[in-house]
Amino acid sequence: MTAAARVSGALLGLWAGAALLSPWLAPATDAIDLDRILAPPGAAGWLGFDEVGRPVADRLLEGARTSLVVAVAVVAVSAVIGTVVGAAAAYLGGAVDRWLGRLIDVFLAFPGLLLAIALAALMGPGLANLVVALAAVGWVGYARLARGQVLALRRREHVLAAESLGVRPGRILLRHLLPLMAAPLIVEATFGFAGAVLAEAGMSFLGIGVQPPAPSWGGMIREGVRYMLVAPHLVLAPGLALSAVALATNLWGDWLRDRLDVRRSGLTARRRT
């Protein structure tokens, strides 16, 4: 494992740990102290206080939980729907493949984030609607990848042998094709985490994601922008946390892609020998 992978893995573990332990580590998320409005970082609060005297550190930890919940939910729903649609289209072929392929092309024709913003605006703000909007546009990448993988793998000898024995298509997809295309799907899901975290922050910044007083890194940045000149810690803390998580996720995805790629792994092994 490379040094970048170790550092990114440590950052992701810290993010997940902070998110899971935030109810105990951040008990004063909404505690208002009017005497500490816009107070800078210090002994009373190591990341300072916001415009109504709430501790930024506690809200940052609770925002980590929000981003993790959204990322896990969006990636899980998108991966399941996209894999099923793409694999079914490629394996069944014919009219099914044509219509599902056109559906994928229609979604690919629109910028994903703009389409998610439009859907969230139609459904209204909130965490559940945010997950639905992001998953509604996030499944397309998994569908395209799964379709390409099934088209490349469906003529393998063991798949043809299973078909000749009368094995049902659903069982062939689950037992014979899904394990072979799991590696690229896992890598796609890893990069999807970074995209979901950034999308949640962006939509919360626009006011159509997580609603106050629930903390969100994007919402914290939006609330702190007006006080940027007098209290820059309101923007710097969530901004740096968001950047660190996105960068760590992408670096981890790069390492995982190289690790799961058999051709690259074999080439690296031959170079070492």
C-alpha cells in the first residue's frame, strides 16, 4: 500500500469514526451561547463559535454524520439500481437493451448535478428528498458500467455452459457474471462516495438539501460566508473538512482501482521482480 493510500485510508477512517461517534462526541450541537457569538477558536471551543454562539466543532462532527449517511445511502441505492438495469439490458438484449440504452442516454444528456437540483427543488428540501434526487441521477454511471461488463463477459465459456444447462438468467447474472464485474463496480462506488459528499454539500449550500438547524458542511459554509471577513473559521473548518474527505476518497479510489486491476497488478509485480 502506498503512502497516499495509507493517509487517505486514515482520513476516511477518521471521518467514519467521527460520524458514528458524533452523538457522544458532539452533545452541544444546537447549544446557543450568546456571549460567544462569532468567538474565534480558543480554549472554550477549539474551532470557535458561529453566529448564534453554537460550537463549530460539534456541528462539524454532526455534519460528518450527515455527509456519511447521504453518501452511503446514495451509493447503495444507485449501485443496486444501476447494476440491475445495466446487467439486465446487456444480458437480455433486443428491445429491452434498446429501450434501456435510450433511457441511459437520456439521463447522460443532462448534467447530473443540475438534474438532481431540479428534482430536489420539485420534491422540496430535506434529507430524504436529497437522497432520492441524487440516487435518481447517480444510477446511470453504474448502469453503463454494468452493461459494458456484461457485454464483455456474457460469451465466456462458463456462462455459455450454464445457459446450455438451462440455468435461469437471474441466477446466471448473480452467480456467474456479478462476481466477475464486482471489482470495477466497487471502484465506481468509491468515486461515487466523493461525488455524493460534494453534491450533498453543494445542494445544502444552495438551500435545497439538509435544512437548518440540522448541521451540514454545505449549510455551515453558506451560513459562514456572510461573516467571512470577521470570522473566517466558520468557512474554513467545514471547507477544509469537505476538501479532505473528497481528496482522500479519490486517492483511495485510485489505489483501489490499481489494486483490483489484474493487468496493472501483474505488470507491477513483473517490474518488481
